[in-house]
Amino acid sequence: MDFQRFDTLTYKVHEYHLEKAWMRFEKARFKPILIKSWAAAQFYTEPIKRRDNDIDLIIKPDRYDEAVEFLKSLNENIAID
């Protein structure tokens, strides 16, 4: 198995999901802040080597419940914390 190719593909799929989720939250005017996972990987020498399982977004506390409902309404299989 070509691990470099697998790592690159996995990284790109995660990046796609991140962009998709980010755009939807932005469009809904949640103004998310990305933490951990992909954001942290950008400081690695080889970001594709860092495995990401989910997307970690910060939302204003007073909009948390609304954001949870919004995420459910998307009805997509994107792992967001």
C-alpha cells in the first residue's frame, strides 16, 4: 500500500469536509472559530501525517443550542464537535 498517497487522500477528504462545514456555518452567520485538528496540523512539518477524526469549532456560547440544531438540520455525516 502506498501510505503517502493514502495519507494525502485522507487529508484532502478531511479538508473538503472542513470547508463544507465551515461554509455552511458561515452562511448561517455563526462565525465559527476552528481549533485543534486541521488548524494544529498546519504547524506540523508534514500536516498530512496528522490524523484528523473530527472538526472542532467554537461557537459563541449564547448561540450553542442554535448551532447544535443547525448541525442536526444539515443531515450530513460530518463529525463536528
